[in-house]
Amino acid sequence: MVRITEVDAHGHEIETKEEPKTRQLVNLSPADAKAVADHERQADSLIEKDRLHQAHAPLCEAISIRERALGFRHPDLCEPLCKVGGVLRATGKFDDAEKAYRRSLEIREKHGGGDALEVARTLEALGEVLRAQGNLTSAEACLREGLEKLESCRGPKDPEIGGSLVNLASLLDQVGRSREALVTIQRAVLIFDDEADERCRIAEAWERHLERKVAEEADSD
């Protein structure tokens, strides 16, 4: 399953999980489909147990089977590549995670863009990987592009938009643009206003943090 990271007001990452997606096995032979499903079930079980390093091998084997059967640029590779990217990112292998996410995006682009929602989510994940690598300018560009695409798919008030805004606000604060970060997180708070859950508490904590920071900066001017 894909892992999406949000950041709390102290800069600590908080991981949330999406439900496993329906596997695209219709283009495989029965034998290959069974092998892929077996490897991916094994990986899912390991991920659930937080044994992420061990989950990488069966995920890669499932991708290899798809590559042998479908070729290296088939769109059915996109979601598995993102899943591998999520495991690599969670285990700190950011260079390899970047390659997996970029390959997924390149395949989608070759096939006319593909699922716009998945493109948006992949861009956001890539943005967080670039951020972890210290490439903050490119990270911001990916997060903004992902947010724009997500808004076009989900609408401006969907809770998933709020999570993207939290990530963007965190990055803007990191690069010293506190006022922009505050405006961004305020929008997330409005989206989460009816959501009495962890995401709402994260956004509200960020809002308080940024309000104090902006006030301190104003006093020092």
C-alpha cells in the first residue's frame, strides 16, 4: 500500500496509509497473474508488520514478472513502481525512490498522462523525496503541480487537498517563507474544519506554530 507522509508542527513525519488498490492483473497469463499476486500479498503482509526492507524484494519480483510479460513501458507498471517508491522512501533510500517515481510518471506520460489522480499523488510523493534529498526548489515545484492536479480531480475542499497543503506549508516554512506557509496552512484548517481527526490536529498545530513565527518576525522588523 502507498504511504503518504504528513509533517507535524515540530517537523516530525506522520505516516498515513491508503487502502490497497485493486491489482491490475488482467493483461497477464494465469500463471504470471498468480505469481504477481503471491509476491504482492507477501509484500503487503510485510508492510503491515513494518518489515519494509523485506517487502522490497517481493515487490521487485512482481515488477520483474510484469516487465517480462508486458515490456518495460506498460502502464500496468505505474502503480507497482509507486508502491516500490513508497517502500524505498520509508526506508531512507531516496535516490532509488526518486527513480521509481520518475519512471512511473514517464510511463504515464508516454501513454497520454493516464490516471490524473495517480499522477497527482506520484508528484506529491516525488516532491517529498526531493525534499528529503535537499532539492527544495524542485520539491516545491512537484508539490505545487501535484496539488493543482489533485484539485482538478477532487475539488478544492476534499480532505486529501488538506493533506497536500500541510506538506506544502511545511516546505514553505522550511525555506523561510513563513507568511506564505501560514496562508497555506490556514486553507488546510478550513478544509479540515469538519474533520475531528489527526489531520485536523496536525493542521491546527501548524497554524499556531506559524502564527507565532510570523508575529515574532513582525516584531523583529
